[in-house]
Amino acid sequence: MDIELGATAEVTCTVGAEQTAHAMGNRGVHVFATPFVIGMLEDAAGAVLKPHLPPGAGTVGTTVDMKHLAATPVGMRVRAKATLLQSDGRRFLFAVEAWDEKDKIAEGRHERAVVPDMEKFLARAMSKGR
């Protein structure tokens, strides 16, 4: 895959109660949980790659290095952005950032790898459970 360095994509969401630290077991902490922030950053990076993937291919996250900088309450909109920094054609390194309506809430790096045959990849992973 040949994607120009500097390519970007953004995703947005509104924080719901099911995405809070409280919902993940940290009782009483009703703010956007770090795992969901990471998920948004991964989604933004995946959105950069998705239009360039051949049929049957997909991507998976391989590395996340992120700082969660600020808390976001339920009901607030969040925006995540990924910018392609490096690629060898199979692995893609992104700068990732996220903001809520008031603050920058996260920044870091994220790497994704192309899986040429997602069906075969998933079948192999599911066979572990047999």
C-alpha cells in the first residue's frame, strides 16, 4: 500500500455512561475511560488506512504509546486525529491526538499492521479457543 506520509483522518463521538472508568470497574469515576480513548485513536488510524486496503484485507493495532492528559465527562464530544508518520508498506506509524470540547485529552503514537487476508487471520485466532 502506498499512502502519502502526512495523511490524516478524524473520528468523533459523544462520551456515554458505558464508556466511563466507572463502567469499567473504577467505581465513582464518571469520566471517559483510557481504554476508550485508545480505541478512538486506533479508529482514527484505521480510518487513514481503510480506503487503501484491497478487498479482504484489514489492519490490526500492534503498538500504543499514549498519554491521557485530561478527563472528559459524560455527554461531551470527543475528536481523535491520526497522522501517518512512517510506513514500510505493511506497518504504519501514526501520531495520534484527541480533544474534547475544552482540552487536548490525549497524545501519542500508534502502529498498525496490514493483514492481507482478514478471514484467514480471524480463523486462526478463533481456532485457539477450540
